[in-house]
Amino acid sequence: MRNSRQALKNPEQEVRIFRWRSLLAAFLVVALTATLMGRLAYLQVVQHEVYITRSEKNRVRVEPLPPTRGLIYDRNGVLLAENRPTYNLTLVRERVEDLEATLALLVELLELPEDEVEAFRERSRQRQRPFQPALLMSDLDEVQIARLAVNRHRLPGVEVEAQLLRYYPDAEIMAHALGYVGRINAEELQTLDTGNYAGTHFIGKTGVERQYESLLHGQAGLRQVETNARGRVLRELGRSDPVPGQNLTLTLDKELQTLAYELLDGRRGSIVAIEPASGEILAMVSAPGFDSNQFVTGIDTASYRALQDDIDLPLFNRAIRGQYPPGSTIKPFLALAGLAEGVITPDTVVRDPGYYQLPNDTRRYRNWLRWGHGRVDMERSIAVSNNTYYYQLAHELGIDRLHMHMTRFGFGQRVGHDVFGESAALMPSREWKRGRFNQPWYPGETLSVGIGQGYWMVTPLQLATATAVLANRGEWITPHLARAVGDEPVVMAPAPESVHLENDQWWDRVFSGMEKVLTGHEGTARRTGVGLEYRMGGKSGTAQVFSLGQDQRYNAEELAERLRDHALFMAFAPLEEPRIAVSVIVENAGGGSTHAAHLARAMTDAWLLEEEAPEVEELRERIESDNGRVAGN
């Protein structure tokens, strides 16, 4: 029994096991302590700089300070584009734990309509630099701000920022000339200087805002702030102030611009006025316009679709992109080309039976007056807008010389110094047609060009510029919209070569014909010239929308409104020392002498007489009273 108990228990062995276990436990404790101390020493000594930097980055944040956008004024100091305080909603994705849940909560709090929700989410996904805020919504109202403030604890990474937002007091009237700013999109973000545009959510999209973006924007600044664990700013540690954008003074006159828009009275068209001596654009209107303020904060889908689908194309800038046949407005320029080439003299007479025929051709190219004007010299050809005279002149000049002389006046070229988005339109040539259609040029096409039809297309700005060069007796000016940047005048690019004539009296003879358009007893716009208090030269034009057959007659009452002729008029005054040159185009209105000349007269009256031009209703009565008479084109 005793031997059995000794076999079951061995005290010496148990002591040895205990000692080994104690030693092993002690060793493990020492090893672990050494490891912990070593790691602590590594972190505190070796990696000290690394972790102190990381800690500082978590505590100190560098934030961009967007600059204040420069203001835009008219030539008289009237504010055209200002900045008004507003509140924007921004989101930093890196500080948001659950993006989808946060967006869903924001949509609920802001009560966004369904058609705006996707755009709202898309803006949240727009690429940004790390820890840079993405603009979700602009111009928050007081109710939305209050709801966001109450729920601030549920919206980490979401901030309401006070910023200045672009505002256009005369948005509809100035929309096309000024352009507008809008949200920076993903494509623009790839090409912008990310440092200078950090914190900036808007950029010039069209017009002057786009052309002078680099000057209006300014330079971004920076500030260092201390934040808490939730990213809230505790205090500012330092800053580098932004440099505001420069203010811009334009050549536009707000009152004249407003008058031009009102004169068009809701009709599709354009009016451009230029000061011949300087090239300053006094007015540049395209109608109908649109509310450019909608684009600043982000136009909603329904409103944008309505503008796009509008048959009158309010977003289309007719003044610089609209292309129209110039019609008879180019006859003074063709007369000068004929004089310069020796094809005609001021006393050259053409017998007009009411049509013109090319040699060995039975087709008759008709004058607008079916029975003809009889004997027509150069001055009378301008005054009565005789087509036959210019059919013959164009045929004798040929398309090559026609093209050469017309391009000297700016036709077929971009003429503006700082007019963003301008079209060159088209001054056709033999080479152009070969390249475009792989066809030769035909003599009949030259005759069409001779009366401003066929392939020839001009913009209202081009026509006003050519009129200003004509008023200057060939001295070229470059039309421009900016007058001064800050206190410094705008530096102009060199002007094209001036148009020189062998005999300066030829200018006087052409001007005489243009004056008779308004004051002569046969002048096509003689009703417009009644009561003129200064000497004015002008030329009416009627541009066909479609071609008539040889024996067809134009009857506006039988045509759909958009198939009717365009009405054009160009003018300058006073003849002795021109102070204004104007081009007017009214789409599908009919004869230029009836439906466009009065508008040009109203513009020159307002500028030269420094008094209010006739009211729109009075002008409409004049036009209606003229509809009963036979008018030229």
C-alpha cells in the first residue's frame, strides 16, 4: 500500500517542473517587456519625426482661400457683373464615413426634387484633390441652412461656406455679350492650375467672362487651421491672403445696349454698334436673350431643356455666330471695288430693263423692281439698290477680285480683338468651292455674290466692322469689348492693313449714294430719313432664306414666317466725322428698308443727340405705315 502511494507522487519531480515553468514564465515576461520597450524606443526615437508629422497633419490643416472675382462695368461705370454673398454646401469625401448615407440624409434635409437628385450625387463624385471640398449646392436659403445646422452632428465632412456668388443685374440684355460663369466640370478640372483654382468652384464659360477669365479670377491664397478629431476648425494658425481678380471696364454702353434689345422687341435678330474712331463696341445684342443667372448656380434640367428646345434659339449668339446673306448692304463695298479696279467710274451708267443676262445665256437675273430703273449711275444704284448694276459689275470684276477686295473689309474673317466664340462666316472663292464641293466656280454664282446672296455669309459684327472701316475711309479699326483692366487701358493687337483708294473723292461719291438712301426722293429708306438732324449714310438689304425660280415672285403672305426674307440695314453717322456705325439684322422680317432701317436710326439718334430714341410702339407704327408702299431691298 505504501509502495503504491510513492509510485503515484514524486515531490522532487514536481519541484523541478515548477522551477522550469517559473523560469520559462520569467523569460517570457522579460522578453515581452524587452520587445515592448524596444518598440517604444523605436517609435519615440527612430520614428519620432515621422509620427510627429502625421500627428501635426491630423491637427493642422491647410485650406485654400479662393480669390474674389473681379467686377465688370460698362464704359460709364455702371455695374454689369457683381458678386453677392451667398451660402454654399460643400463635402470633403475623405472625412465622410458613409457617403451614400450622408447624401441620402442631405437630399432629405434639403427636400431636393427628383430631377435634381442625380445631379446632386454626380457633383459629389466629381474628382477633386484629396481633402478638397466638392461643391454640392449653391445659394442655400435660410430654411436649408437652419436644417443643416441642427443636423450638423450627423454630417461629418459637410460644411456650409459663405462665399461671393456672381450676379448679373441685367442678365437677359447682357447675356450674350458678358457670358456667364458656371460650375467647374471634370473636363475643365483636368486643364486648370489646381493650385490657383483650389477652393474655387466657378469659372467663366462664355463671352467676356471666358475671354478674360485669367484676369477676373485672381490668385488663390492659403490658411493654416487647427482642427479637432472631427475635423472642425478650432483656430487659425496663419494665412496667405488671396489676390482679388482685376476689375474690367467694357466699351459697352448699358443704355444703348438696353435700347437695342428693346428695339428688337422680342423678334429674332441682332444689333451691333461700333465707334469708328476707336473700334469700341458700344452695343452688341442678340435676341432673344436668356437669364444668365440660372447658369451660375447650376440650371435645373427642365429649364435647360426648355432653352435648348426653344425654336427661337435664345442660347445662340446671333451677333457673332449668326450667319446671314448680307443682301444689298454690300453694294457700297462692291462699288468701291469696281472703282479701285477701274471697272467703273462714279459716272458709269448702266441701262436697267429689269434684269441682267450673261453673254450667251438665256437666264434672266432680275432686279427687285420688275420694270427696272432705266439709266442708273453709281450713286443712284446705291440709293435705289439696283441689282442689275451690280450683276454687271460683279461679272466684270470676277469672283477672284471680288474675294480679294471684300476680305480687305473683314468679310470672311474673325474681326474682334477679344470677342470669344466669334465665327468667321464665309466669303466664298474659287478655291473654297473646289475644296468644299470639288466643283468649279460658275459665272452665275458670281452674280449672286454681287447682290450679297449665294454662298456669301456675314455675321452682324462683321457687317458693323466693315461699315466702321467704310466710315473711316478705309482706315482699319479692330472692334473690342474691353476698355480697361483695372486702371490700365487694354493693349490692342495691330490692326489689319487699311484700304487705300487711288482717288479720295471716290469715298465721297459712295457716301453720297448712301446718304441718298435716306434723304433722296428715290431712296429705299427715305421714310427713315425724315427729320434727320445730322448727315447719315446707310444701306438697306433683304436676304433671301430660299431661292426663287426664274419666273417666281416673292409673296410674304403665302410663306411660313421662318421662310420670309431677313431684314438688314447698315449705317454710320455723321458723314463728316463718324461717331457710330450700326448693323441691324431682323430675321424673317421682310424688307430691310421697312423693318430694319428705323432701328438703326433710333440707335444713331440715341447716341448722337443724347436723347431718348422713339419708343418701341412709335417705331412699330412707323413700320406698319411703311408696309403699304413699294420698298427696295
